[in-house]
Amino acid sequence: MIPTVTRRSAQSAAFGGLLLLLAASPEYRPMWAEHVEAPATMLKNPKGIAFAVAASQPPTVRSQHGPVHHVLLPEPGTSWTYLVPPFADEVSASLTGDCTDRGCCAGVDCRTPPGAFLRLGPTELVDLWSKEAESAPVHVPIDATRREAFFDVGIEASRRPFVTASCPSGSRFAFTYEPEPSLTHPPVYWFSVVWKPSPPEGAPRAVEMACTVKAAFYGRCPSATSCGVPAEDYLRVKMVVPRADK
């Protein structure tokens, strides 16, 4: 028997075809996701957090300190334990993957696949030592039309650092991106930074910012009575370079 296609079924078929085109487009990627967070009672604490998770594959772990987000790496010598600096506003881990395409008529299956999992592990507050460094103030003129300045910041460090900026003129630090270190020795961690001045009162006007790049990394204290920075660790703000193409 040959089925007949009514106007309604034709419209439904066209709509279904549109959904398939959207699903096939690179901008639309249905994904399954698992997500866990550190207990709220551990946030905004003067101690650090040893954030532990159990996962079937490497998770993405992030912390937020004020407006700055950091992507964390596991603590050396551990599988999925991450040291989070004090006074974190949020700490989370996520695991994602592409949904399963079940064919043109069945759509996609966005359930977490068998064997994939993400669970909160034995997370605790811990004492951390810290090593810190900062650059000399960087004076940057910004015209009234641009309202922002871009920089590349190089940090020589024995461990992956956290980077922020202090802008005493009232401007604010907006974003950082944290790539892997260079292959040089000592390794250099490069960050892309954008600074934006505070919104001026009245009409836009040119300003000059004086900002300082700050870098730090942390380690777990071996005991309550021993909490110094290991002698082999080092940290230095190597350079702050304005990006001419912005």
C-alpha cells in the first residue's frame, strides 16, 4: 500500500527535515552532560579546597573567584583531585559527550551512556601554601571609542599559575585564557588578557589605566606545622605585551 501524504503530514515532514538540518549543522550539537559542585559550606572559605571527583574520563573542572574563572588541573600525584585557592565562589566539574544519533526517525539519545559517570569524591578543606608574583604597573591609554585594551602575559612558573589583575584606577579585569605552557625551559605560561575601564559618567572619554598583573600558585601543606613553599618552585611575571592588532 502506498501511503498518501496529507497537507498536515507534509508540513510535519518539512518541520522534521528542518530539525534534522539543524541537528546536522556545526552550530547545533546535542550533548549529554553530568555535573557536580563543591559543597556550598566550603565556598568563600579562607582555607583551600581539595576538590575530588570520581569519573569515567577526564572531567573539566572550573573555579570562580569574583569575575575570574579558572580551569584547574589535577593535583600532582593524584587522579582527579584539584586544589582550589581560598575564597572560591564556585567550584564544579563537568563531563560531556555527543548524543547518540538513533536514525532519521528516532532522533537522538541524550542519556548518559552506560559506563560514563561523574561523582563527587572525598572533598575537604585544606591548608595551602602559596607563591605569588606581580608585574610593575602597566600604564595604558585607551581612547573613547575603543574602551578596552588587550595584552599577552607571559608567566615563568614551575606550576600552572592563576592570573588576575589589579586596576587601582577603577578599571576592571575582564577575561583570561589559560593555555598549556611553552616547551621552553623554564616553561612560560601565556595568557590573553582584556582590561576594561569602569563606565565613565556622562559622555565617553579617553582614560589611562594603571593595572598590575598578579600570578600565584598553591600547594598542599604537608602538615599543620610545616607549610612553606618548596625550594624548587619558582614564579615570575616575565612580560606584559600590549597586542597591537586589537
